[in-house]
Amino acid sequence: MKKYDVIIIGGGPAGYRAAEHLAALKKKVCVAEFSDERIGGTCLNEGCVPVKAMIESAHLFINMRRSADFGIESGEIKADMGAVRVSASKKMDFLRTALYSSLKRQGIDFIFGAASFVSGNVIKIDSRELEAEYFIVASGSVPRKLSLEGFGLALDSAQILEKGFSGNNLLIVGGGYIGCEFASLYRAFGKDVTVLESLPSLLAVEDDDISRALEREFKKQGIGVIKGAALKSLSADKAGVSARIDQNGRSSEDKFDAVLSAVGRRSRTEDLNAAAAGIEILPSGAIAVDDSMRTNVHNIYAAGDVIESPMLAHTAYREGVSAAGAIAGIRAEKINYTAVPRVVFSFPQIGAIGMTEKEAASRGIETKTHKSFFAANAKAVIAGETEGFLKIISSVSDGVILGAAASGADACELIHLLAPAVSRAMTVKHAAEVMYGHPTLSEIVSDTLSKI
């Protein structure tokens, strides 16, 4: 039986980042993944990368159609959705190949197949058994399913990326970041899109100003939004998929060419045979860990979507490094989950970090806020991107910056200028001392801080 210092179950962001860290510390490491086509995990193969690649095509398409605003006549602009998917696929292949090659060069072994525990020191993949002193479970997540009649008719994000959507009328169930990104993508290419959300607002976990701004812009774009409503059933015939929707005690039935489920994801733990190793599984299906990512079993760690933390690739990176460091005896700083950036590549882009006003109030913190608008920023005016704002939230008692939120062009980049301030609990006074070049969109940070 082959023995390793560490076996990592899962080759996604948590898994491969942990493997790199351990390899650099001269540990003998093996990554167990379903197949070489899954290296990079959900993010690279059916999530972050392909969706954002297609959204980049949509963004270019939008800008080309408004080129006349900048004095450039470009003629008729057409989009080929098949070609857009091919373009995204090429970028995925490039990144996957580069990642795999890099990991192999670092001396990391790979075994492909579904891994499950035999004991606390042994896993099984097909007929092979592998032994390790330590394990990191980074098996990721799968799309969540709703228990309702006909739900199997709905596509999940991986399926719609693989098959594409050739129809015209799309219902998206779920108004979180996945649903909003797909809504923006398909509307940009001229599809009729409706978003169904059971909560009172889109991106309900974000600041109220963000939700209102997104809903306002969606309305301008012609994206239908149904809030506070529940999908009750799906049925299909040759004409499409019928969705029965309940809202405010009233039921209606509408027909769509396809339905996309974007109701979130759940940890992938059911096939691990975790009981054989004695690993504690929470009621949510996630694995319980401490601050160092250690499970209740002394030599087994877990990181990424498989634990109860924000299901984001950059969170998984940090967790993978924490787990690897703990195994190597390196004490890592406790992860500050409040300071995890949240980015949504919708149109408009959304960026947020730290607490919302509502969250601060729930903790009994008196806050002071200010918003600055893109329309007053020279670079935004030059780029024709005046619809947007940056909002910064601080504590009245000590001036510490608690959070920030942005809506508009490049908000996903802009929000990271506030990451050091939120992460290190900087005060408004100290953060305002930073100087930004002119004319840049980043100036909006100093403009906002100066007015708090």
C-alpha cells in the first residue's frame, strides 16, 4: 500500500492550494480527484471561470453596441452564443492544463477516481487503497435541489453551461449571486429572463442599497424580477416548461423555454464514507472543523465548500493554506470571515466586504455611512459608466471601518481597495490618508472617506 504524508481529497481551490503549500514544505502529497478534467474543481470547470468568461464576452458585446457614444461607428454587431461558449471553454482548458502542469512540476501525485475512507488512515479509490499520516477533505459542493414536483426538469449551472440555452424565455429560480450573474449574461445576449426569488429582495444578504440598485438596473434592462414568491412545481410538454408560482397567497402558471436552478449549493460529503474515519458531519451535511480546519479526528482536516463557511474560491484558498500550515506545525492567523470580499459579476457589478448596515445594527453598533456616486467621478464619466456608487460604513464610537459596498462598473475590483481597511480594522482617519491617482475610479474611495 502506497503511503503519503498527506492525501488531499479534491483538486479544487482548497485542495490544490493546500497541496502547493505542503509540497513547498517538502511533504509527500497526493491529490485524489474524480478525473483530470475536474482539476480546478467547480470554480474552474463549472462555476467562476466559465461564467465570468462568458460574461466578459457579454460585456464586450454591450460596449461594442454603444461605441457610437465614443465617436466610433462599428456597424452591425452580432453575437454567436455557440462561439461564446467555445471561447469560454478554451480559457478553461488553458487554465486547467497550466494548473495541472504546475502541480505536477511541484512533485504532487494525482490519483483519479472517487475516494472514500476505509479508516482514519486509509482511503479507497476503486480497488486501490492509499495510506497517509494526514488527510485534508476538500471534496467541494454540488448544486442544491428543491423537493418539489418536476424539479428534475430544471437545469443546474453546470448543465446550462454544458448544453447552452438556445431558447428565448428563461426562468431563473434563485436571486443570489449565481442567479443574478446568469440573468445578466443571458439578458445581455437578448434573451427574455425572469428571476424568481423567495426572499423579499435580490442578493438579500447584502446591503439594502445594493439590492435596490441591482433591482432598479435589472428593470431598466428588461429583466423580470418576482420577489417573495415560491416555485411549487414544474411540468413539461413540447412547448416548454410550465412553472407554478405562489406569491402572496395567489398561484399562477407561466411557460418558459427552460428553467435554471440557482438555489445554492451543498457540501459534497455523502460519498466519503466519513463514518469509517469517525468524522463528524453537521446537520447541514458539512464537516465540522475548528479554527485550524481540523475535524474531530486528530489527523483529518477539511477546507472549502465542504465546511460551513462562505462557498467562495478565495475563501477556500485561505482555508486550504490554513489546513496545510496546521499539518506542518505552522500556526496560521485565524481567518477573519467578516473580511471576505463578496463579488458578483452581474450588470451592474456588485462588490461588498465586511458588515452591512443591518448586520452592524443587529450587533448593537451605531454606524455612520456615506455614499459617493460614480456620476461625480471623472474616470466614470470618461468611460460612460456613471450609474454606480460606493458606500462605506463605519463605527460612530471609534471611527473603525466596518464594511463597504459598491455597485457599478469595476465594482468587483474597486471593493478590494477597502479590504485592508476592513481586515485590519483601520479608522476612517487613517484610511483617508491614502492618496489615489487622478483621474481614476479608485478616487471615489478617498472622496467617500473624506465625507464620513
